[in-house]
Amino acid sequence: MTSLRRNISFEKKERSSLQFSRGDKFRLVLATTLREDGYPDGGEWNPIESEGSRADSFEYVMYGKIYRIEGDESSTESSSR
């Protein structure tokens, strides 16, 4: 899939739990933390915490490492963002 606004490609793996078809619209947000204040979080998500998080604005949230960003030739390491 390619965004019309920017040159962005997104590959969905067949075993993914995301359910959408060609032509569907979705919002993809990449963030270094789920905390609203921008500070690093504790590394584990706790749904009982009373503080709000960026995840509260979305129906589906994945949190983890990005292992490869194509086109970013300057970095060969995985990103935790």
C-alpha cells in the first residue's frame, strides 16, 4: 500500500490480526513512547494505570521494535521507536 500524501509503503503479513482490504483507510502512528508527556515509559504496558496514554485514542495498538525501515540507509540497527 502506498500513501497518496507521502511515499510510504506498508506490508501487512498474512498472519496479521489487522483486518482491512485494499482501499480501506487507516492511520499509522509511530512514536517513541506511549506517554502523553513524551517521557520514556517503563517498557511494559499496564491497562490498569490511571494515567492516560497515546493508546487511548485508538482501537488497535501495537507496541514494540521496528526492525527494518527501508530507505533509511544510515542506520543498520533495529529501532526501539
